[in-house]
Amino acid sequence: MDSNKRPESMARITTPELAEAFIAEQIAAVKAQVGDKKVLLALSGGVDSSVVAALLIKAIGKQLVCVHVNHGLMRKGESEQVIEVFRNQLDANLIYIDATDRFLDLLKDVAEPEKKRKIIGGEFIKVFDEEASKLEGISFLAQGTIYPDILESDGVKAHHNVGGLPEDMQFELVEPVKLLYKDEVRVVGKALGLPASMVDRQPFPGPGLGVRCLGAITRDRLNALREADAILREEFEKNGLNQTVWQYFIAVPDMKSVGVKDDKRYEGWPAIIRAVNTTDAMSATIEEIPYALLHHITARITAEVEGINRVLYDLTPKPIGTIEWE
Ligand code: XMP
């Protein structure tokens, strides 16, 4: 039987009970596969790798070594959440690497989007590889592959996800959720006790804020983007829009305009809000955000974020605009 094919008879996991049954089944399978050997996992903090980590911690505890690489392009608080949940709450064997300087130094003065993506993807593999080679006795590599990844690996999916690891790594793979769809991964994650803020996370591109800090990234503009993005997320959550909008974020272009602050000329960047709905990310529509909320978000971002002096709302559907700006 092809182990990469979902059997017709496999019921969709929609309830905590079905999730528990799946978890028990996978714990037994992982234990049988791994024995007393060690398993390595690149833990990005995204839904899939987080669920795999929680499942493997339950199955094999400290035999799992998680490596979280902070490339400096995470949303505000995300690396902190990975540490809090996995190291402090689940008592995982977690190696945290703050590689911010390595990534930002390499990205300095690089404005071309595809070049930025390649640098981020390439450096991620290098950092992870270096860390893996320091560890002894690792026999397995765990991955958060899910069923759409298998279905799409025939060619449609053009994006190179950061976290895609080199093929010459000599490890046997452990992929406990590879036959699940995203909604099922979320149900399993909740049954494993992961926080909703982690399990219900929006899709987030592997190169992270790197493709939203448009053009050549500078630390001050990246910081402004991260702070403005955190305000947008906070306001969407407070107003329930996180339940109805599929993906929302801020992009900050590499240009300034003139403004006035405290009666003085204030040159700053615009923060561009993007909020879209889609089912498959191939096309997307624009969400109607209440004007009052847009005004409130504008007031907060321009008052609280150093370097931002305007807020714009992107009304462009996909096509013609892609969801991300780069
Ligand atoms: P676009 O911008 O192509 O995005 O309309 C469609 C979906 O894919 C996400 N995206 C990425 N995901 N690596 C990823 O893992 C990438 O380089 C990348 N670029 C875009 C985007 O956030 C949206 O959900």
C-alpha cells in the first residue's frame, strides 16, 4: 500500500474523540518506528510543526530534539510563544537559536523579492544543518508534512517553504500528520492541549516579515512593521475579525512621505493593511472592515509606532494583486 495515499476509509477527524483515537494510534506507530533513538524537528511555531512537536513529545518525550530558528522575521511575540509553550509548559527538549543578525546582515541592501526569499531559505537550512551536526545520535527527522503538501508536490505549489530541508540529510523521516488536512491538524492540536492562538494561526509565509518589509530590509523599518502588525492583530482579535478574515497583515514599503507630528514636519513610512478572504489562496477577495475600526487602527498605529505616519488599506483582490506584496 502507498503510505502517502490517504485510504478511502479514513474518516475525517472532526471531533475531540476522533482526534484522541488518531493521537493514540500515532503514538504507538511513532514508538514502534523510533524505538529508543532520537528525533530532530525544525519547530517554526506554525500549526503543522507545532502539532507534530506536541504529538512526539507525548510519544517519546525527551528523545525529541526541537530546534527553533528565529530568523528575525517573526511576528511580534512568536518566538517567545514557542519557548513558553514548548520549553516551559510541555517541558520539551528545545534548542532556541536567535539567528537574527545572520539573516539581517545577509539581507542588507538586497531589494529583489526572489533574491530575498532565496537568501532566507538558504540561510535557514545552513543554520539548521549546523545545529544538527552538533547533535549526536540523531537517527530521525520529523516533519510537519500535511496531505495538501503531498497532493501539491506534483508541481502546482511554487512557493519554496522555509523549513524545506536539504535532501542529502541522512535521516529517516517521521511524518505523523502527513495524511491529514489542515482542519484535522487543528482538531488534533487542540486535543493535544496546544493554545488556540497557536492552533488557529493564520498562514504565515516561511520568509515571514521579510516579504512584508518591502525592498531592502532595514532594522528600523522592520521594527515599525512588526509593531504595526501587532496592533492590527490585537484590534482584529478584539473585534472578532480573526474569526472571519483568512489572512491579515501589514506591509511597509521603502518610501517616505511628509507628515506633521507634534507641530513638526514628520517624514515616515506608510503602513499598508491587507485583509483577505480565500479558500485556497489561489484567488482572494477583500474583506469589508468597518470604517470606524479602520480609523481606530490608523490612530493607534500612527500614534504608537515610531516611523509610521500614514495608514493605507489595500482594496486589491487576487488577481490582480497577489496576497503578499512581494
Ligand atoms: P500570494 O502572495 O502568492 O500568497 O498570493 C498565497 C499564500 O501563500 C503565502 N506565501 C508564502 N508561503 N513561502 C510560504 O511558505 C512563501 O515564500 C510565500 N509567499 C506567499 C501567502 O502568505 C498566502 O497565504
